[in-house]
Amino acid sequence: MIEGMKRILMIATGGTIACKPNRSGRLSPKITSSELLEYVPELAQICAVEARQLYNIDSTNMGPAQWPGIVNMIRENWGMYDGFVITHGTDTMAYTAAALSYMIQNPACPIVLTGSQKSIYSRDTDARKNLLQAFRYAAADGAFGVQIVFDGHVILGTRARKVRSKSYNAFSSIDYPDTAVFRGDHLIRYLDAPAQRPPMRFYTELDPAVFVLRLIPGVTAGIFDYLKEHYDALIIEGFGVGGLPDSGNGALLKALSEWSAAGKIAVFSTQVQHEGSDLEIYEVGRGALELPGVYDAHDMTPEAIVTKLMWALGQTRDQAEAGKLFTEEVSHDVCE
């Protein structure tokens, strides 16, 4: 180990980066954490790396049951390393990055997620580049927070979205600047670590009973009756800046009022990727916003809305208290 070199712990969870073809020719995660490191011997010149295999799953299978395991592994090793790199599948990486932003708040060292669109096992792959850049960022002075490093971009965990299913430039920062970008090996910073950081806190309690209802023309109020029996929070992805269709009888607003009266939370967002929702603009939104426990997501990403609600309801079942936790800004997740 070179004197003064940063110590980074890599936590492997599977995903495409760790895939090999099985007997049927389909890809599944098989490559271990130590094997991943063998593909990038250049890391020895960047930082001192240790690796742990936490999961080895397709990221389609990653969710609230697995996120506390990542948090606990980081907490158990906190103070022993200068940063963490999590290898992860791309399909749910933005959800995990957002979840970790709420479950590990104000971290004093970087927590970096990365993966690839093609396996590190392949000849033509983005895996080695992404892995190297993830470690370069994690080992850089001034690196901070939960970030996704992918295809040369460093993106806040609360702002990242997967926007392409196959191309290497799979992730974008939605309605917020990249934290940094790579030009070759050179890191160009756009955002600096906060000058003052509140005390760091770990959380592991989540309530996964959150449902996303995407409105379509002709949707009827009966869907609320079913959802009320099974879920504690509802995200309503509306049209444009958001709101509830009236259909001349106000049935949807009445159903939402009953949802609110049951002590549950509803959050309005938009199906439009950029610029967010604003329920104050149209009457179809204002009536909903006046109900207790109904909130506007503004420009939060869908991944941030879902995971923040799971986190908030994991801390309290009180409608007002959970709403307060949801509306407080965390890691630049909302800019009204």
C-alpha cells in the first residue's frame, strides 16, 4: 500500500457487471467481488481496495428487503475506510442510490454506486471504465455523499435516473447539475461538499407499502378502494403539472378525500420527466392539495419519491409527522 493512499471498501451486489452466460446462454450474476477486481489491476495505483460480497443478484431483485443489508455493512465498516464503492445492476441502481441517500444521511465520506450495461466478462464493455472512475471519485479529495458514477458522470443519488435501457450513457441527472464529470482521468467538479454538514445518521427501518398510480384517460375512482386495503402511501403520477381528473362528478377527489381521512399519505408527481409538478396552477390540483396528508413532489425523481416515502413511513406512522419528513429537503432531492 502506497503511503497516504485512500482505503476503499467495495461492496458487490451482483448486476450485469458481474454476469456470465449460464447453460441456456442467458446472463446471470456469477462473478465474485474478488474476480471483479482482477479485471482492473490499475486500481492498485489509485487506492487500497478491499472487497466484500454482500449479494450476487440481478438488480431487478434488489429492493427494500436488501437495502438495510447495504446500510448495515457500511455502518459496520464505518471509520475503517475513506469511501465505499457499491457494484450494482443498472435497472434499480437509481432506486438504491435514492434509498441510501435517505438511509445514510450526511455521510462524511463518499458512497459510490456503479455498474455497467455489459458484463465485465465481455470483450466490448463499459464495466472497466465505470469501475475505475467510481474508485477515482471515491478516492478523490472532497468527494462526498451518495453518488452514481457512470459513463463519465457523477450524479447525486437523489437526482439520478436510468434513461436508456441499452446505451452506455444510461444515467442522467434530472433537473439538477452533475456533481462532476470525468474527462479521461481528470475529474472536473461542479458541486462541492457542503461547508457545514449536520450529524450523520443511519436508518434501516422502511415501509415498502408504497404504490405508484399512473393516471390514464378514463381512470375510475374504484382503484382507490383496492389500494386502501393494501398500501400506506400512494404516488399519483398525473398529466402535465399534476392534478386529478374531474369527469364531472368529482369521484376521484372524493376517493382521495377518503384516503386522506384514513390517515394515509398521497403524493402528486408528473409523468413528464423534466420540470416537475405544481398543483397550485390548476383547479384540478388545488382541491387535492388542500386535503390533509396530500403533498406535491415538485421536481423530485420518481425513485426519490418512492424511497423517501418508504423511509419516512418507516420512522413514523403519524400522517403529519411522515409528511413533515417527506417535505424536508435531503441531499438536494427537491428544488421547489
